Amino acid sequence: MSNNKKVICFGEVLWDNLPTGRKIGGAPLNVCYHLLKEGVENRIISQVGDDANGKDLLEGVKEWGVDMRYCKIVPGHPTSTVEVHLLDNNKVMYEIVEQVAWDYIEVDPEVVEDIKSADVFVYGSLVARHTVSRATLLHYLEYAKWPVFDVNLREPFYSEDRILQLLSYCKTLKVNEDEIEIIAAWINQKDKNEREILICLFDRFTQLEEVIITKGAQGVAYHSRQTEMHLPAIPVKVADTVGSGDAFLAAFIAGKLLGDPVDESLNKAIALSAFVATQKGGTPPYERADLEALKLL
């Protein structure tokens, strides 16, 4: 990977309290971790509290090698923690504490300049739950060259107006099969088939160029204005699905930046996502050889 490609991710950094112990997490930070494994320079825009959790988190991420220059330590609000509950059918439920440090990210002129030159800007919906971080995100999106929206709906922290507003900025949209049904209802496409929903999305959101729908064991659907693809999943023994979607997105973005064909980028993304699902937590240690040994690549 040429080192002149750069991705900036915006959003939550936190401790996931899993049944097996705590792990560093947050969707945009997970994406950064896996981008780094793919050799892509990246930075995270976020905040932690001036507390022991914040210090531990920054030290842990420093070991990963992720660039944390825009992750500030702020007094007055704690570092984010999430209680993660693993349910049947490989589903996950999250209890996400409110009024935490990343709810209060403010605009930084230096960050604006960096976003202008970044190849990709990744964001989700959870960080937009509070007015301060939401206003900052909307400001930064005005300068993003290639905005990638990984929807990540987390109840009760989203609304129709907010999600459709965030969708209006992105060029790449990633959703899962439940999220696309929710969005379909909002754009008056309830009970329509996938192709009809996508036609409506592309018609309504003129800047949108591609949509990726992840479907777990049923694989992945990819739609652009010109093409449509359906790729199968790789069957694996699932440990948990925490962060597997973030790994998918990172591998897809890396392939896109390399100039790989879309189907190749998607297959690499499916492989990495499958591997992460076999591990505990969203950021397991691994090397490319691990994926090759499992015949995932």
C-alpha cells in the first residue's frame, strides 16, 4: 500500500466490557486497527476522559500504532464504557453509557485541513447522538472527499431525521440487513425488494455512489449506480460478531484505495470479517499469514 493514502475516522472510542473481560473498542477505532493491518495510514478523531480508563485506552491504542493525535483528553466527562451482551443466533446487545467524552467533540481547524487532504472519511451514527459531536461531524463532512457512512444503528440513539441527514453526505453507505429495512421504511419503500429500495436510495441521494449490505451467514450485496453483486459468506465457527463489520469495512476501503476490482475488495473484506468472527472481541491480534493459514485468503 502506498503511504500517500490516508483515512480519517470520526467517532467513539471506548471500553467494551465483554463476558471474557474488557477490550478496547468503538466502531471507528476498530476500523483504524484493521486499516493499519492493511498498511493504510489512518487517524481517529475522538475524545477520552481525564481518568484511568482514558489513560489505559490511549496506552493500549498506542501499542496498536493507530495515530491518536486527534484523540483528546477532556476533563468533565468520563471515558466511554459499554456493557456487551452476547445473545443467541450470534446477535450482540450493547448498553452504551451516555454523557461521555466523545459526546462533546468540538471543531478543530487543524483537523479540518487534514480532512480536506484525506482520501476517505469514515463516520457512523452513534457519535451523532449528542448535539455537540453531531454539529462537529456535520461541519467536517462539508470538507470530506470520500465520506463513508457505516450506519451502525444503536437503540435508542438514532432517529429518522438524523440518519437521513447523515446519509445525505456519504458516497459509500454500509448497512446490515436489519438497517436497510429500517431505512427503506423511512423512504416509503417498506416491503419492497432490495433492488427497488436501492433504486429509490440512489434517486433520492444524488451523491451516493455505492451501497454495501452485509447479511451475516447470507453473505454480502453490493450495489452501485452501474453494477449489482451478491457474494457468499465464508462459513466459520463464530466466537462473537463484535467488530466483524468494522473489519469488513476496513478491508473493503483498503482494497478500494489500492485500486482493486470491487469483487476482489469485497472478497477480502468477507475473509477478514469471517476471521474476526472466529475470535473474541473486535480487534484480535493477527497477521496476514493467519488468514492464509485458515484458507480465508
